[in-house]
Amino acid sequence: MMNYYETLILCQPDGIKSCSACCGLFNFTDISRENLSRFLVDGAGRSSSFLSSRDITDQGDGRDIRDTTSYICPHQGLVFNKRPGCLLHPQYRNATLRNSSFFGEKICSGFLCPAHTLLSSDQKRTIIGLIDDWYLYSIAVIDPESTAWLLDLLSNRYPIAFQREDVAKKIISEALAIHARYLNEHRGPVFFYSVSEYELGKKKFTIPCSGAANEGQIREIVEVIEGNL
């Protein structure tokens, strides 16, 4: 396990993709790409409305949610290069408005999700380098143990997959798309704010912890790997 203060940050690793799971994006019951994309596309109008009303505690979207004790920030949307981000961030607004959000600037700027602790530096570099899609990248971040399982599977049983970048990208993307479908079918929370919460909740959806229920998913992923080699 790596040090919590590892400097390789996963939130906005480059100009292509990003993750806003800590803003509550994956707290919707429907975490399909289509549903989350609609929410993000509507972000600018929704954020302006919330700034006007100052009702920062209202979920305000009408979609069913997974965890009623958590929060979905209305100020997330598509920022530069159409990737998820904070619509109140000074790099987007040229002003500091994050204290208008429920969490506030200090929490937003200082928080690091469990993936920062549970993924090794090499694993972080791998997903940053091989995933260009914001949705699949977010899936990799919210469930770090499944991501580590996938990378270990490739490294240990199919190391040839990493000999060509295009092949590795295709395999990892297709495998994460399969896992995203299974996560969407799971009815409970899939993102947790602390390692201890994740360790308790992961047994219901993480690939190496879900037992017989995940045999079908594992078969699909292995078929994807072997079909691309």
C-alpha cells in the first residue's frame, strides 16, 4: 500500500479525462454513461440556478439516488475538453466560488479518494496512460480493487497485452465497460469517501470479493482479453 500523500493525483490527470466521483456523480441509481452525461451536460444551467437560490443542500435533480446520506453537488459539469469538473473552480470561473458549494473550498481542494491510497504508483500511471475516456476512467477510480485485479490479471497471465499500447487500451476499456454495467446493476453505493468505508462496501461489487455472483463478469473480461490478443 502506498502513502496517502502520493503526489500523483487522479482527479484531473491530463487534458483528456477526469473524475468527479467525489462530487457525488456516482450516487445516482442509474450510473450509466448516458444518464451521467445528461447530468453533466446540464451542469452550467443547474449551477447558475443553485448560485441564485443559495439552496446548497437540495439535491435538486429529481433522479433516484443510491445513498441518501451522501450528496450530489449541483456544480459539476463538463469543463475544458468536455470532461467532468467543478464549474466553480477558479481555473474555470476565473474566480473563487467553491465556498458557495455544500462541501466548501477547503474540503474540495484537499480531498483525495481511496484510489489514491489503494492503487500503486505504477497502477495509477497505467490507467492515466491507457484510458482516454472520462467515464471508463472514473469507473477505474471508484473501484480501485477491481482496477488492481484487472491490471494484475493482465500482468500475470497476459503480459503480451502491454506490448502494444493500442491493444492494451482496447482491452482495458472493454473490461471496464463490462464492470461498469455490473456496477450499474448493483443497487447500493459504489463510491466511498474513505478507505475504511470502501473496505466494508466493496464486498458487494468488487470483482475479487464478490464470489460466485461475479463469475459471469470474470468470464466476459477473460473473453475480451483473449479475443484481443
